[in-house]
Amino acid sequence: MLANPSYIKFSRESCVELMCMKDIEQALAEKPANAKTYMSKDPYGDEVEYFECCPGVTIKQMLALHEGKPLEYMKGPLMPYTAVVDPHTLQDLGGIQRGEATSAAGFIEVISRHVKALEEQHGKGVEAKLWEFVADAQVRIDLLLGEGKLDKALALLEEMESKTAREHETVRRKVGATRDTVLADFKSRLDALEKQIEGGQGGQARAEASRLAKLLKGTDLAERASALEAKTKS
């Protein structure tokens, strides 16, 4: 059912799916055929382990999900086959119990009722394509900052802000947190530049100070960057 094209399309537009697996540690130890794993690189380039049946979700994430609050109610004796959870409150909205029809059409019918109710109460959700763009951009920015490419990180941040300016508050919060991270790295660079200037190396720092002053126009660090640039000319 989860491989049904109609359900895949509906799920991508209307759902954030969570899966809970019990006895993960036992499966990892015994390695049955239906719990095979493989190693691959995550977006940061680190080697991580995945179950073959759940590509894209790491073993570590699966373990954390099993212990997470959203799925606490699934661990009882009446564990539903599929449960619908309010993403705003994490409250159980009901689901499809074991033994009930599990066709793609059945899933879509049940979930659609809750989607409509949630949209009436909270408005439209965030499109998966946009959410994935933000998540991918955050990783790319982290990598750029790690390489010291602050100008490219700032350019990508500005692209994120442009694409999400009218989006849901949840998305704008994520982008805002990324802005704080980028500007923190710029602040560290300004700190280093200030020490260089105070150490009598203003001439050597002039080009960098000028570049940062231009880059940081319109940000909370613009005034400080301009002041440092002025210091190199005094």
C-alpha cells in the first residue's frame, strides 16, 4: 500500500509520516532478512546506517522516534496500524486499527477528513518541496560555514529568506535560526578583524573590512562592519 502511486502523491502533499519499529536492538543483533541494513553517507558526508526497508531514515533516528513523544500512545496493547496525529499539539486524532481495510483509497479517505479539519483550524500546511529546500539549504550553509565561505553562506541565506518571506511561521523560525548561525560566524570574523586592527595591522585588514562592510549591509552587524572599515582608514 505504501508503494501505491496514488497514496505516494497524496502523502507527499498532505502528510508527514512517522514510523515506529519495536525491538530495533534485537533486529540489529540478529540481522533477520527483513531487517537488513546498509551504510551510506548523510548530507554532511558522514557514514551512517540505515534499514533497507526505510531508506533515508537512519537507525539512530528510528531509535529516537520509537522513544519520542509523538508515538508514545502506539506502544500500548491497542496499538493502531496507522494513527493520525495533530502536528500542532501531538494529540492522537484517531487512526486505522489492525484488521481494518488498509487500501490506499481507505488511507486517503481517513486522513483526508483530518487534513480538512486541521486546515480549517490552522490554515494550509507547508509544502514538502519548500520544507525540503529549507532543510537542504541549512545543510549546505553549515558546510559553507565550515569551509569559511561566509559570503556564499550569506547569499544562500538571503535566497532562503526570499523564498520563505510569506510562508508559515514555523518555516520562518527555521530560517531565522539559520540567520543567527550565519551572523554568529560573521561576528567571529569581525572580532578577529578588530584585534588585527587594534594590533596595528589596519592596512592589511582594509580590504577584508571593506568586503565585510558591503556584505553585511542591511544586517544587525552592518554598523559594526562599517565602523571597522573606517578604523582601517584612520
